[in-house]
Amino acid sequence: MLFMLQAQVAKSEGMSNKEFYGILLKEAEAVVAAMKAGAIKAMYKVPGKPAVVAILEVNTADDIDHAIHSLPIWKLGYSHIVTELTWTVLRPYENWAEDLKKLAQED
């Protein structure tokens, strides 16, 4: 199943820029490696916001937890800087287009 992950982060009060951007750099390095390995289909930084959007393919809901908890932000104890985490199931548009052929026939 394909999922879209949307995540926002915020620097904690008292956290230095060096610490904040250092953990984000570790996260970015892990994400780039996961993309090269095919675990993450696509990943984007939202311009002007401390937010990212990723497309992942997983087999089970358990895989979502495994993916999140394998990231440096969680492993190093910085999950508190993630202020919002949203998952959306994605459906191939071609499948929807096929359903529309049937739906357009109904009264």
C-alpha cells in the first residue's frame, strides 16, 4: 500500500541551531539512504516551512511504525521535535478511473 506521510518539526525551546539542524542532517542522511534503497518512493521538503512530505510503500500498518522508529529523530530521542505527523493512504488513480467507468453508468 502507498502512504503519504506529512511531517512538521519545530525547534524545542532552549535547543541550539547546531543541535536542531544537526539532528535534521542525520535524518536527511538516513532518508537519502532509504530512498536509494527503495524504501522511500519519494521525499520532498515543503519550501518555507519546517515540513516534509514522503511517499512510502508498505505491506502492513506495522511497517509504518517500524519505518518511523528506525529514523534518527526517534532513535536519538528527538521525537518531541516532530509537532505533526499525518499518514494518508493513497490509491492508484488508474484504479479510480476504472471505478468511474462503472459509477458513470449508474443512476
